[in-house]
Amino acid sequence: MKVDYIVVGLGLAGLAFIEELIAAKKTFIVFEDDSQTSSLVAGGVYNPVILKRFTPVWNAQEQLKVALPFYKKIEKRLNIIVDEKLVIKKAFKSIEDQNNWFDALDKPKLIGYLDPKLDSQTYKGVIADFSFGNVNKTGRIDTKKLVESYRNNLKERELIRFENFEYQQINFENEFIKYKDVEASRVVFCEGFGITDNPYFKHLPLNEAKGELLTIHAPELNINFLLKSTLFVLPLGNNYYKVGATFNWVDKTSNPSEEGKEELVEKLKKVINVDYTIVSQSAGIRPTVAGRRPLVGVHPKHTQLIVLNGLGTRGVMIAPTVARNLFNHLEKGEKLDKEIDIKRFY
Ligand SMILES: Cc1cc2nc3c(=O)[nH]c(=O)nc-3n(C[C@H](O)[C@H](O)[C@H](O)COP(=O)(O)OP(=O)(O)OC[C@H]3O[C@@H](n4cnc5c(N)ncnc54)[C@H](O)[C@@H]3O)c2cc1C
């Protein structure tokens, strides 16, 4: 079998790169071994504001301009709905917190997102002593639905193999590589935390950050906005909510832990004061990088090998833009954004 590209990993990164391949009518085959879960468990929130400091997220406006039509296009093609517009309500912790919000209103990159009028309504079950600030034009991608539907579609078209990609089976020929029965011009590695097993790229500085979430059922909580307090509380409908997330820099497994659950339950006491039951718990490893810029580019020696990783805590917004930049770099000679290029580590 002869293809233009092998893509290893079908999370948000792999999916975004494949969209470029489909648009350009390139041939490809995907390998996916279910070893990582980040894109399946993610909250999926897109929000251009860092709500701890009220500062803009790196390139957020530019990224959203690409990302929103990107998800719309997939929704149409796969006949699914994954993009849900939601207002984020930030529950202020103090008067100082409120003042910082007002100070941030004039930041050019935040205009249109931070609402100047505070919301001092009370919402049954929500603990908030200092009102809320609304962040507009934000929302959530149902990443589980997106990734699963995408994988199913590729499966129907026999474009994905659910198996581990074995790095030692790569044979380098002049301009291409051979991998088992496949001959490909390039291999694009989109493995998330799985990169740590990849002998060609594992030296790149990925600081994995495990995150855990709970799904709860709270019959007396009736909110249709995304509550940002000590934790995120994300409405799923019918009084179900996703609650998260933890940050753990030590545990490198994707297994839900008792420790993670206890931390979330403890923090949730400061966020809501109604009864709830825990329906499920999930975990994944965010592929984060010190400096918060992705890891994208071409292997310095084996130019057939490419990496697309390091999407960190904001894969939903970042993936479409960096995948497009990478594709245009490989196929059209466009410059790779210096900030994301792995050359910065050579
Ligand atoms: C708890 C939690 C909450 C989050 N919330 C948000 C949020 O609200 N908004 C947001 O934007 N981001 C969020 N994120 C971050 C987001 O999930 C990541 O940025 C993004 O999913 C990373 O995508 P990826 O494709 O690079 O990696 P992954 O999703 O890890 O995908 C990599 C894929 O490669 C496969 N793979 C790896 N090695 C191999 C191999 N050798 N052979 C075959 N297949 C292989 C894995 O099985 C996996 O499917 C969250 C993450 C977590 C854990």
C-alpha cells in the first residue's frame, strides 16, 4: 500500500492534520492504539481569556477564527453537532478579583469577551459571594463525540488501523519510508503523551500534566452556563455536570485515582451547596510544554518524520491553526511559526 502520509494518533492533533490532508486530497492511513485518552476526556472548553489573571490566551483570536469554521465543517460532513455555545460565568473570590476584572476590560485583545456589567443574581446551589463576570463568545466542543465519530468515519473508509505503531519497524528509503506493508512519503506523529515512547522525538521537553474529571448528577442544580470557580462546572443537560479538573505532574497513568476524586470532591464543597451523586470519573494526560507553545516540525535528520504535539491545556483552540501551518509548511513551503517550531530545541 502506497500513501502520502501515515498519521500516528487520532486525538485532536491527528484529526486536525487529517482535515488538511482530506482538503488537499492527499492519501493517508492512521494508526491508533488507544493508549492515551486526553482528547476523549477533555472538558473541550474554548475560551480566549486566562481566568486566573484576566489576560489573553496566546493568539486566541486568530486561533478561534480558524477553529470555529473548522469544527463547523466537520459537523456538516459527519452530520453531528459538537460545538455548544456557552457563556462562562466567573465567580469572583473577592473585591480585588472584581477590580482586576474591571482593569482588564480595556485590554485590546479582551474587548468583546469580558462583559463590563457584573451579574449579581443568585443561582440556586451555586456559592458566590462577590457576583459573577460573564465571558462571552465562548463554548465547548464535545471532544469525545467528535473523536469517536471521526474514528468511526475513518473506519468505514478503511483509513484507520486500531493498532500500536511500532517505531522499530520504520525502514528509511531515499525519499520515503517503509512501515510493514505501507510505503509513505511522511509520518506525522500526533501521539500526545505517547511521544515519550517515540525514539525520534522523545527528547523534546513534554511536561505531561494528568487531569481528572467527575461527572455528577445534581438534581437541584439548574444552570445552563459554564461556572468557573475553584473548579469548572460544565452543564451536560438533565442536571448532569462535568466537574474538573485536577493537575498532577507526578502520576503518568491515565487511570482515574482515589486521590483525584477526593481533591475534586473537596474543592466542589466551595463551589456548590446542593446534594449530588458521582456518576463517573475520567482521567487523561495533557501534553504540556514549558513556555506553553506546541511542539511542531520536522526531524532534523530524518526529514520524513514530523511531529505535531504539545497542545497542552487548550488543544481545542490550538490544533486547527498549528495543523494548518504545519501542512502548508510541508506542502507549500510556508514558514513554520518560530514559536511552535521544534527547531527552538536544537
Ligand atoms: C482532564 C482534562 C481536561 C481538559 N480540558 C480541556 C478543555 O476544556 N479545553 C481544551 O482545549 N483542552 C482541554 N484539555 C487538553 C486537551 O485534551 C489536549 O490539548 C488535546 O486533547 C491533546 O490532543 P493530542 O491529539 O495531542 O493528544 P491525545 O488526545 O493524547 O491523542 C494522542 C493519540 O495518539 C495515540 N497514540 C499514542 N502513541 C501511539 C502509538 N505508538 N501508536 C498508535 N497510537 C498512538 C493515543 O492513543 C491517542 O489517541 C484537557 C485535558 C484533560 C486531560
